Amino acid sequence: MKKLLATIIKEAIRRKCKSPEDFEKLKKEISKRFKTATPRNADIKRFGLEEFQELHSRKEKAEPWKNFEKIIKSKKVRTFSGVAVVAVLTKPYPCRGKCLYCPTEAEIPKSYLSNEPAVMRAVSVKFNPYQQVQKRLRALEINGHDTSKIELIIMGGTFSDLPRKYQYWFVKECYRAANDYPTSRLGNSVSKLTKEQKRNEKAKHRIVGLTLETRPDTLDGKEIESYRELGCTRVEIGVQSIYDDVLEKNRRGHSVEQTVKATKLLKDAGFKVSYHLMPGLWGSNFKKDIEMFQIIFSDSRFQPDLVKIYPCVVTQNSVLYNLWKKKKYKPLTNQQTEKLIIAIKKIIPPYVRISRLIRDIPDTSIVAGPNISNLRQIIQNKGINCQCIRCREVRGSYTNQEKITLRKIDYDASDGKEIFLEYCSPDHKKLYSMLRLRITSSFRRPTSKKNKRLSFGISERTAIIREVHTYGKLVPIGAREKKSPQHAGLGKKLIKRAEQIAKEEFGCQKIAVIAGIGVREYYRKLGYRLQDTYMVKKL
Ligand code: SF4
Ligand SMILES: [Zn+2]
């Protein structure tokens, strides 16, 4: 490994690598020569700083080193998905779950570990949401990222189990932090959530998506309505397993049926649904785990839009630790995990995004279980062709001359019809832009006054756009760049096509979009009007 890192650094300096893209190419080329996975920039940098002390302290060598540092310091990948990701944590609070594998540390939100980077950042500001957001924006900007479009992710365990007042305050403070940035107005603010949201519609740093994480059994109509009020657009649910016996054995405290119901409720209300899945649980086995993924991507009761795969690991502060000590539980091995992930990659549909392959738990905290952190690279180097969204997202490599085709994929999901539209290369391997349109079939006009808000004045058949995303380098709002497909009108074209499909194929008279607060202006320009918490247009 040391030899590999040293060779990469020396070659990058010798060849006068100019851009992160050049550096990526060089990394791949040298790693291939060494027949090993491509190392992460962070590791290269750390190694370089330690081993090349004299190199970058000697005056005549300082310049090339500085240039090299500039290239590797930015984790460009973060803004290649089109938005700047800002992850914040809520304060520690009891969760209704009693999951065997859940690490429980004092003063740390359940299921998190004190040495995880996001946790350390949150602890340093005592979980203050305002400071967390502003600190993150600053750090991203220092690394050369544009932060005008923010995907805010609120972590910290089961969001729905937090007191309502705290939830609203926390989210309001996140909007306020983005609105004020780069100015900082810390301290007690009396402003209201709706006011800060309104401000954010036209702010310089707009929150274009808000993700919350929760358990499937916490979701009902009322909860969903509250999520909408907060401006939430994506929900990550802790599904973990689709076998009731496994859920029970691990004391998850909810059933598969509850996952199915939550999935439908969320999709019908337009949310993007992300599943957290945990292969290797006590009571499961390799065969059962593979079967689980086959079912999830073929059974219309599931069909999530995104998945995070967190193979079960044993950590010190969990009940599972005792079971493992008594030799009652055996986690997956690294080899099994690799095999499992390869199998999943072969069956994943093109409309699903694998956002995480393995949780970023620091190696030192894993007592037993898979601990390979560069799994993605290992698999990439094996030449496995994954057709998931993430593997196809165009990054920095787009030129205006590239051929783009429109592909439409229809599938059934949670009693509705999903229409997935994408602009991609003719071989479907490069993804430029995508849209999720849902036609709900069994959604009746709710009778209760509260639930009525979710109906957008439409009964029976609702056409709802759940996601529009254009990939490539983040382009600031209102700007254009030759190398990025953002703002090249692909999103608009997809929306037009979705409107056509809703009207002509399904006879819908209205279409709704679950738009993040920061994207409302964009839809207004396309003729949409705010109705309750959705952007709606007559067809
Ligand atoms: S639901 Fe999540 S946070 Fe709650 S106990 Fe289970 S794993 Fe931990
Ligand atoms: Zn993939």
C-alpha cells in the first residue's frame, strides 16, 4: 500500500497533474498496475503529509507539492451529484427501538458512534443545528465547492420519536443558518419555520432537498403531513429485513407489513423512499439475504428508490456483542459480504440508487463483522457492471457534443404506477438527468380535514413528480457551464414529458411536485403554483 501511495504522489508531481479528473485517471492507472483498489484521496493526502515531510518543506519542492495538494484536497464527488450534501445530527434522545445490534453510547444519538466524522462535528457544537449547517457550508466552500443548492440530511436515529417542538425548532434553525450564511446570527431566534422557509425560496443558499430518517412504524397520515410541513422530500426508513422472524429475533419491534404500509404512504405523498437494509442479521443467512434483495427489487410492495446497505457488525456497546461473545451469533465475513454485494449489483434495477454500500464505521469500533471500507472500489476493479443510478451518474466528464437519448421505464410499485424517465447515453451507461413520476391508483380523497391536505384537491388518480435530478458538476443557480448538463434544460424537458404522460396516458387533470423549499421558484417559472405544501399545475 505504501509503495502504491508513494508512486501515485511522485507521478502526480512529475506529470504536473492539473485537475482532479487528471488525478483520478492517474490513480486508476497506477492502481491497476499494482493490481489493487484505487485509494481514497484522504489516504493519499495523509500518507503524503507524513512521508513527504522533507519534500514539501524544502523550498524548491514546495511549489509542486502545493499544486498537488490543491488537486487532492477537494472531494469533488460531493458536488458531482449536483447538490452540496450537508448532514447534521439531532441531539441524543430515546428511541422506541430495542434493536440488538444498536450501539448505545452515553451522550451520543442511538445507533451512532462517537468517532464517526459527522458525530464528531455535531458534538463539537453541542448538536446545535445552526452551527452545524454553517460550519459544513464553510468547510465545503473552503474545499472549493459551490453551496448554492443544498441537500440537507438530518440524522440522529428515529426522527419521529423526537418531541414535535424540538423537530420544528431544529429544522427551522437549519433553514435560518442557510439563509443567514455567510453571516452568522447565533443565539435565540424568534422567527418561525414558515418565515424561514419563505426566505429560503429566494436565498443564496437554498435547501433543495430535506431527508429525514425514521422507523417504518412511526409513519401515518399525520406524521407524513408534518414531514411535509418541515419541507421533507426524502425519507430513509430502517427496514433492515423483510422477514418477520428475523425482525423479531433482533427485537426491531416492527413488522414487514408496517414497512409495506409506510412505503405506500410515503410514495403516494410523493416522497422519495430510501431503505436501510442490514444483511447478516442474527437469524438470517447468506442465501436468505440474497433472496431478500431479489424480492425487494421485484415485489411491488417494496421497490424503494434508494438503498443503503449496512451489513450487520458487532460493536462494543450493543446487546449483540454478548451474543457474539457466547458464540451464538456469527456475522458475515468480508468475503461473504463481497460476494453478496456483487450479487446485489447484478440484480439492481436502473431506477434504484445504491447510496451506501457499507456504513462508514471506524475500523477500530468494529469488534466483529465485515470491515472493508473501500468495497466500492474493490468491486469496480473487478469489472462488475452495476446499472444503479449512482454508478451511472455523469460526473465531471460531460461535453455538449455527447449523444443523449430518452429512456422510459414503467413498473408497478405500492399499488401505483411508476414511470421512470431518464436522459442517458445510447448504451444507458451514463446518466445525465432523471425523473420519477407516480400515478397513484387507490388514493381516495381523504375524509378527515387534516389528511385533506395531501390530496392537492385531486381525488382518485394523482400524478405526482417525486424527483427530478440532473447530474454532473454543480452549477450555481442561474449560471451555465459547458461541461455540465445542469441547466442545459434536461430537467425541464423531462418535466414536460411527464406532464404529457400524466395527461395523455392516464387522463390526469392536475400534476403535483414534491419540491424542496429551495426549488419552488423554479417550478413557479414553469407554471406551477404552491398548493398546501406541493407545487401544482393544471394539465
Ligand atoms: S430503531 Fe435505530 S436507533 Fe432505535 S434502537 Fe433500533 S437501531 Fe437503534
Ligand atoms: Zn451501482
